[in-house]
Amino acid sequence: MVIDPSEIEQLTRELVRHASVTGTKSAAGGGASPFNETLLAEWIHRRLEGKGVRSVLQSLPDGRKNVFAFVGGASARTVILMGHFDTVPPSPGQALSAPSGGDDGFLYGRGSLDMKSGIAVAMTLMERWQNGPAKPDVSVLFVATCDEEVESSGVLRAIGLISRLKGNPSADTTGGAASDTADGAAAAFLTAGTLCEFLGVINVDYTTERYPGDPDYHVWEGTVGKILAGVYVRGYQTHAGEYFRGFHAMGLLSRLVTGIDGCSDISGKAPPPATLRVKDAKDEYNVMTSPAGWAYFNIFTTENTPAKIMEILRAKSDRVIGEYLADLNKSFRAYGEAAGVPAGGLLWDVGTRTWSEIHQMAVKKAGPSGVKAALDAVNSSGRHADVREAGFEAIAALLDLLGDRDPVVVLAFLPPFYPYISPDLGAFGSVVRKIIRKIVRERPSGDGRAITTEEFYPYISDMSYLRIEPEIRKNLGGLTDEMPSWGDRYSLDFTLIGRVDLPVVNVGPYGFGAHQPEERVEKKYSFEILPALLRDIVAALR
């Protein structure tokens, strides 16, 4: 199979020209404005159909669409090539060309690296396999999803059709009966009714250096998981001039943020936790302290289940509370000495609770109907379009229901949740590792740079929803019991994910600056080396 790098570069440029920021709509066409993701999905579908590749569009309930395409091989053994075509918004000063104005070996622009170049490589390979002199030994399913950058709703819809192709009828109920019927028709069309014997998933999301100056390219086995941990602090409000008569929620919350953000003892070999938002309960300026405040944290994991993460966070919260109260008492005494007023010990009793604990306490006090009414009021108020903010409001509602006004820290989990997937120790992972070693020996990159295999793709990706590890499955209550919105405004179909149950690797383009103004993809690796690498991996999966 001959692959022209300039053709892939041109297709990448074309995809980048199609704006597809997650959730944005086009102003063209009048009437109901279509999602930009839908417009791009339709363009990809038409392109593949025009090249003779069997392709279908899969609709999400909100009107956005995924693209599926299939090339039949010599057997029903099938590998999935997967990627997403949505992007984050362009940054101020987004670079569209090399700073020098010439060709520095990179293609610039939002989505060039993350991950329209990967989509372009996969599309080109599908077209070559379809129209080449010989079909591949295995069949190939191409899955291009919308909305990876926000909620991964694209892949959560896509796994229903993947499960259908494995032979699981009525597998997806997320879109209702009509969607389930549409998936059945799409599966029958793509493979002419033949069931797929899936081997694994090759994601083509971006790769970059692991550290500044890293000389190598990388293929990743498995993927990190991500949990969004929420911390709610209720204090006791007072006038700023009478600071020690109250308990300032933001004072303790700031310590908790410092204790969690960047703390690698929570995430181990995964990137450390990052604070994604901090907010207090005040809506306007005044000289009162904040009665409450909250923050949520992105926590990556490669081995810790939600229950284990909650255990770690609780121990950290208890330790931070103790240190903060000691410092607060020390500060009170220093203030008393400086101001010449009595300043004895503060008597605050501050503890850590979890969502499940305050929920149980509230049920005991107000009964199930009382708790339901309080939570229904939060969900029906319309004040919180964001499910994460609604989660914190639910915590506040139950604390109010309890009637206890003591300061408290409440820990909870918030959407979205991404399970980690361990590197595959079976046949699929073995073949990928073997072919990488063979390719590196026989066809080096040309500039002395190695291609290495690494564990756990270090970025959030759609791969997480293709498998559920046994230790997570056995302890799902550690997640669902601690998430205020679970079952009301957020849920995952773990049964469906378990039906898909596929090993994953990430073999994608290489570049720099994903989500940043200088986003750029390296042409040589991404348009020349990567296509040959993917071609040879698929050829080895006999």
C-alpha cells in the first residue's frame, strides 16, 4: 500500500478548516442551526462514501453525529480505528502558520494535533484498504466521534453500535427505541449482517513528549482514568471585622486546594491532581465572610478505584483540618496579644463527611420522602444548568435539612467519570508490542528517534469507555454512592461497556501545544511514519 504524505497533510488541512468546537452551532442555513460537529461528521461521511467506503452516520439525541465506516477483510476478525473530530475553542492568538512564515516541518491550527491529523490518517488508510489491490487480512471498523472534549457523549453513544456489531441485540437504550432500531439497521448495512470478532481498539489521538527534551516517539498501551472529586466546605459566616467569631469556609478550602492540587501521592504514576474550579457562595460584594465554598479537582488514576481515592481524600481532609485549626488558634492568640484583648482557644468542631454519609443522615432525620423533595427542588429549580454546580447545591440542601450549623467538609464525586484501562497482556497487546519492535528495528524513523511503547495513555480519552476493569466493576458503589447526580442527571451504562470489553492502545500523531495557541503537528512522523506504522500493525493482526 503506497501512502502519499502530502495527501494526508491536505486532508488534515481540510478537516482543520471545518470548525468543530464541542457544542457550537453554525449560523448558516437558517432555521434550526446545526451543530458544527454534525456538519463535519456529514462531510467525513460524504468523503468516505465518495471513495467507495461503506459508511453510516449515527445520531445522538441532541442532533450531533458520529461516523462509522467499515472495510471487510479476509475474515470477521476486526480491529477498530477510533478518534474524535471535535476540538476545544481556539486560543487568543492561535497560531495558523510557522512563526517564521516558512515551513518548519509542522502544520499549525486548532485541531491539527488534537486530533484531526489522526482522523485524516485513519480515513486515508480506510480509503486505501477499500480500493487497494488486496483487502487486509482482518476487517477494519473506523469510528469517529463527536464530543470527546467535554462529556464524551459521542463514544457513549457509539459503544451501542459496537456492541451490536458483536452480536448483542438491543444493546443501547441511551437514545431510546428509535436509536436502537437505527443501530440495528446501521450494523446490518456496515457488515452485510456479518458479526465482528473484535480484536481490540487502536485510538489515533495525539502524542507528544513525556518531558521537555524527550527525544522519542511513543505508543501507549491502556489509558489513565479520571475522576472529578468535589470538596464542599460549609463555614459559619461573620463580619470580616469579627473574623474569629465565625469560621471562614474559604480559609479552610484554600488549604484543601493547596493540599490536593499537584499532589502526586494521590495519583501515583499518573499526572497529579489539578484544581479545575473554585467558587464561594457569595453572589455579590459585602464585608461578610463566605458561608460556604467549593472546589473540584481532576484526579487521574491508573490503579486506584473511586473508593480508594475517596479514602485518600478523606485522610487528607482530616489532616488539613487539624493543621488549619491549629494554625487558626495560633493566629487567634497572636491577635489577642497584639490587640490587647482576651483570646482563648477556638471551639470549632470540624469534621469530614462524604455524600453518602450526609445522605444517610438526612434520610434518618427527614425520611426518604423529605430527602427526595429537597433534591427534587434542586434539580427542578433550573438554576444550575451545570451538573457539577447542581451537585454542590444538593450537598447544601441536605446540610440545611439536617439543621446542624457546625462547619463541615463534604467530599463527593462529580461527572464525568473515566475508568482507567490497564495495558493488555493478551494477544492484542502482544501483537502491538511485537510489531512496534519489528518496525523500529527494520525501519527506524530516519532521524535517530526511537518509537517506544509506554503504559497508560496520560490524557483523558474516549478509550476509557471500551472496557471496565474487574476491580472497578466490583466496587461501583464507591463511585455511584458518592455522586449526588448519579441516576438523575448522570449515569454510565457499565453493563454495555462490559459487553464491548476491548483492549486499547493509542497510536497517534505527534506534535506540541494541544489545547494551546501554538498547537501544531509534526509532519514527518504524523503523515509519513504513523500511517505505515498503523498499516503494519493491522497487517500483523491476522
